[in-house]
Amino acid sequence: MRTQGVSFSVARHAAWAPGLTTPEAWAAWAQAPFAIDAGAEPGVRQMPPMLRRRAGFLGKMALEVAYACLGERHGVPTVFCSRHGEAARAIALLADLALGNLLSPTAFGMAVHNANAGLFSIARAERANHIALAAGASTIEHAVIEACGLLADGAPMVLLVGADCPLPPTFAVFQECDEQPHAWAWLMVPAGADPISLTWAAGGAGEAASAIPAGLAILRFFLGGEQQLERVVQQRRWCWMRHG
């Protein structure tokens, strides 16, 4: 059975990855995707240095696109999502525990899933609602549903931020796709011009290992102008549709 799903429009967007820092570079990537390698981290110049130094590579990517997409707007609810989160920091903390070392409170605080959303709200003195979400291979889809729920509750716009990195070597055996460092953000508004819909239904075989991670597949659909993207994950079929 297919649900009615959700629909929305994107008023503004931003994306960042090593070597892909301009809209033109991303537009070219969307037409001919290539594997994104690790590289220099973003500057996040808009964030105060004392806070910026706390963020890791994943966090800086997420914060870079959040600032770029939101601009000077304030009071906008945010949904930060990441399938893996700060996995490298978590591994380092677990290694310290195994060795009997004292844990750094700062390292622990920045390893939790809502750390980057918290940094963003502190830096901007925001009081708006923020949410951090992880939902496996369907993380982006669930984040979109959450954001659309906020729009349905009356929020005029919601900032959605997705970011991920390759898993640390300790967890590499569990990696189901060729995860690549990237972050992107949408300023979502109620469906209007060029709306996008997301519907889902039970059924379908499990998705095979993919050469492109979910976050980048959905970003490519958005940037490349494709009319439809269908993903089957854990016996659930997700259908993205462009109606503009």
C-alpha cells in the first residue's frame, strides 16, 4: 500500500564536499558523478573561532552548508541528519575507555548526534527548535518527513541539513555503500513552485550495495533535474518525484 506521502518546495539550497565548493562544480558533478575523496575541510568563517574549533570534519561540512543556506534568517527550525554521525570520535572515545584512559568531556560532548545542531544554535543565539536524526539507509527520507511535519504544524520554513563521511577503518566491514564526504542543505517551504513529493510503500527486495551513498543519490536527483528517483531500502520503496 502506498501512502499519500509528503510534498514541499526548496526555497534555497547549498552543498559542500572536498573539491566541490561552488554551484557550478555541483551542477557538473550531477551530470557526471565521480567519487569524492577526502580533502581540506571547509572554513565555516561565519562561526566564532572558539566554537568552530570544537567541530570535526563532518561537523564543519554540515555547518558550512547550514550557514550558506540559511543566510541571515533567524527563528527557523532545523533538522540535522546523518546516518553515521561523528563515528570517528566515538571510536576514539571507546578506545580510550578500553585503555582505561580518562575521557575528554569536550570530545564526548561533540560525539553525540545533536552536537553540530547545538553548536549552530549556540553560535547564532537561536531559540528555534532543532532536531538531530539518524535512520539508517533511509536517514534522508525520514528527515524530510520530520521537516514536513514541522511545516504542517505551521513553520513557514525548515532548514534540513544532511552530512556524512566514510566510516572509520574499524567499522569499514559494515559499510554498505561507497560512502563519500559530503554535506548539503535545503531551506524547505510548503509546496508551491517546483514542488517535490516523497511517497513510500512496503515491498521490494533489499537494495544492493551502491556505488553512490543515499545522500548523494538524492542530491543528484535534486540538482540534475531528473523527474523521479526510486530507492528500495529494507523492504520499503521510496519514490521521489519532481512536479515542476
